[in-house]
Amino acid sequence: MLLSLVCLSCSGVWLDQGELEGLKTKSEKGFHGDATEKALEKWEEMVKRNRESVFNRFIRKLTR
């Protein structure tokens, strides 16, 4: 099982030793990814943007 970390800000990826070779193998077999994981990532990104937006509105109100 391959587990890697992905930065939601810059889309950078951290891989453990040997993971790149495993990803290459899966890619050659036509791996399309886990739809549930992709949906979770999109949800996390939306929540993050929403929090930032709420925070920014709050700060604007305070600085008026």
C-alpha cells in the first residue's frame, strides 16, 4: 500500500523510499486513483478556502 503526503497549498508530494517505483508500476497498469480519496481532498480544499474566506471577512470587519 502506498501512502504519501500531498501539500494542499502547492500540490507537492513527499514519498517514502521505494514509493516512486511503486507509483510507476501502478501507473503502467492504468491506476486511476481512489474516487473517495479524491472527493475527500476536494472537500478539504473547499473547507480550507471557506475558513480563509470567513477569517478574512472577520478581519475586514475588525479593521473598519
